[in-house]
Amino acid sequence: MRTCKVFDRYRDGELDAAERKEFERHLASCRECREKAALLNNMVGALRREEVRPLDLAERIARRAFSTNASWDALVASYLRPGPAFAFLTLLLVLFSFLWVLPQNRSIDAYTEYQQLMDEAEAISLDASITEINNDSELILWLEREVHSR
């Protein structure tokens, strides 16, 4: 077990000739150390075959300096050209004005309308034409005619 602890020193070339020979004999008998050595040898071989390209720092700096990272306002402005934006705002203004001018939808329930007609009927002088009224619906129609004729 003590020999397994010198594995890293063996890989780094820090052992003298006697220690190196002793470790190599240990390596022949220790499966764990052989697997570790094979793995490291494969990694070293792969790294040596890998092409190393120098880092071009100047190119990276120039690319980053000249790249345009548009802010949100520049992005919105690029999509909103003056013509379409003006047309949209005009359309919005016309629509808003149209909705503002529209008469209010005053929904009056039937009972309130009936009460108003009855109040107006009390103010109207009854004449001979009222004798022709036989039910409430005819009375309401007669009242509406009278109110609108005044």
C-alpha cells in the first residue's frame, strides 16, 4: 500500500532509479495502479494529439467592442418606423375620440320606464281617447304617443 502512494511521484519523474524500479515491480502486481497508469497515459496521449491554438485576445476584444448589443429602446425604435408609428397613433386617437363621443348606454329597467310614463300620465289631462284603452300595454303605448307628441 505504501508503494501505491508514490504513484504521483513516479508519474512526475521524481523517483530515483532504485525507487522507480521498485515501483515498476509493484505496478506489474497491482491492478489498481496499472488501471490508473493506463488512464493517465491515454489522457496524456489525447492531450498531445489535440491541436493547441493560441488565444487571440485582440480579436476577441475587437469582436466584443464592435458588436452591437441593442438596448430595449433601440430595439423598439428599430421596429417602429415614423410612418407606421404615426399612423397607429392617429388610428388610436380616432378610435378613442369615437368611443368618447358615443352616447352613454343608459340601460333603464322596464319598471323605471313604466314609472316615468305613469308619472307623465298623471300630468296629462285625460280626454275622450283614453276610453279606448283596455289594458296596461295599450295604456303604455298611448302614453308614449302623448309624451312624444308634446
